[in-house]
Amino acid sequence: MYRGAVVGLGGIARNAHLPGFARDPQVSARFRIVATVDGAPGVSPVSGVPHVERLRDLREAADGPIDFVDICTPTASHLELVLWALEQGYHVMCEKPVALTRAEAVRIRDAARDAACVVMPCHQYRYNPVWLKIREWLHSGVIGRWHLAEFHVYRLMADKGTGTTSTPWRGLAEHSRGGVLLDHGTHLIYQMLDAAGIPDGVRAWTGQLRHTDYDVEDSAQLLFEYKGRLGVMFLTWAARHRENRVRFVGDHGAIEWVGGVLRLEHDGESSSYDYSAELDKSSYPGWFAGLFRAFADAMDAGTTEPHLRDIENVAVVLESAYRSAATGCRIATL
């Protein structure tokens, strides 16, 4: 049984992390949340869990040992909190993105190695049932060698979370450190890396199309350049409706995911699968449960390096993309 504390009690903690720890029997048998930390005004404690406003009061509130912390705060605080937790000797689960540059990832890597602790990023889209099926098809070669991947995400605005201000914290660099590329784009980046690895180079554009009250980009486009294949991403908070689209095109067919429907075309024959129920927001805690089971396995085995590489690879692409957008140039990643 791993005893942990949740740091930050915003929407992602209340709607996904805490239910993810509680609802799956395999997870609840391995984890116990013994404290929460959040000093923001008006924060409501979680029923039955001791709550403090300051990190320095955490040990006393936990009334016993702490094995890990689960960081659910805005992005600007991630690096500082991860390094603090490692100094205490805690394992770390941290909301994405954990690091935004290679240098930040190296600092985390060195601290994690010194502490012999696991740092796992919240890359929960890996446990999305549609993405699991797409990865299965890609790895088994159902569509042959794929050469084109396309990811499109349309949203009306940045997620407001539990905030009450007119401009969401994700739209303010002071808290978010970046816009839609960093926020939702992180999920697409690690999915692209799972499918094809680090690209040879990245080209990117970022801009503001609609939300002038934001001081970060509300739209972004990326090209992932590989030998003999290409990945394309477009993300926006400036759409008129919410939609997700993913497509892989190969020598013998194509995989397409639009909304809640997954389609497979293979040598002229097509089949479709309805995942609408599995993709409803009420199912998100189940994705986190898969992530938490992997976290427990990593702590059991002391497996640190794959997750540190995961953090660094995403950081390299994010850093390269923002450099490309700023300079208008292709950025080599290798």
C-alpha cells in the first residue's frame, strides 16, 4: 500500500485523479491518499482526507510516512514541485507536461537518479481504449507500413477547470507557460512518439486566431519529419465545435478515428467500431486507473529510466516546436 498526497485540488484532481485512485479495486488496493495540499482561497477539502495549505505542513497532516506525491497544479509550478518532492525522497506522479525543455528534463532526471525515485508523467491518453486499439493495429501491421499520421483537435476555448475568472489559467503564461500546443498538444506528442519515435526534425507555427484575452497561442500546427513518413498536427481553441480526428495511412489501408467512431480500412474492406461510451468524460478516471497501476508497478520494481526518457522526449519536441514557431525554421531534434 503506497501512501500519497495530492498537491493541487483543481478540476483534474477532483474529476480524474481522485476518482482514479478510488474506483478501480486494483488501484485502491495499492494506494491510499493520506493528505491534500492547496493554498488557493476557497478550496474545499476532500471529505475524509486531511488538508493543509502549505507543503511544510504535509508530513504532520499525513500522520505517517509518505511514499509519493501526485502533482495536479498548473504547469508553471511543475518543475519546482517535482524537484522539491524528490528532495524529500518521494516518488512523483505529475500532470503533463512535466518539463518544457531538455535542460529542465535533465534537472529532473539527475534529481530522480540521486533520490532513486520514480517520476511518472500523467500521460493517461495511453490508456484511452481507442488509442490502445490503434497502437495494436499499427504494431501488428494491419495497414502495412504507415507513412502519414494526422492529428486534429478542435476546441472552443481553453478548459476553464474550476476557475471563475473570465480568462482560464491555461490562457495565461504566468500559470500555463504556453497555450494549446503545450496543453493538449502534449498528449498528441507522446502519442506520436509512441507510434514513430523522436522525429528527425520539427516545423511549427503558433498563433492567436480568436482569444485575444489570452497571452499564449490558441492555435498551433506541427510537422514531424521522419525518413519516409510524416506526422501532421493541428490544434485550436478557436473552433466552433468540439471534435477530435486521428488518421494513419499505410500501404494496405488506413485507420481513422473521428469523434467516438474508429474505422479500419484494409485492402478495400472497411469496418467501424463505436467507442462513444468509453470516451465519455465519465470514463476518464478509468484511464487514470491504468496509469496509476503502471505507477505502482514502477515503484515496486524501482523502474525510473523509461519514464525519465518519456519526460525528456516530450520536452525535446515541445522545445523544438516553440523554437521553430519563433524562428520560422526547421529544428533538428536528434
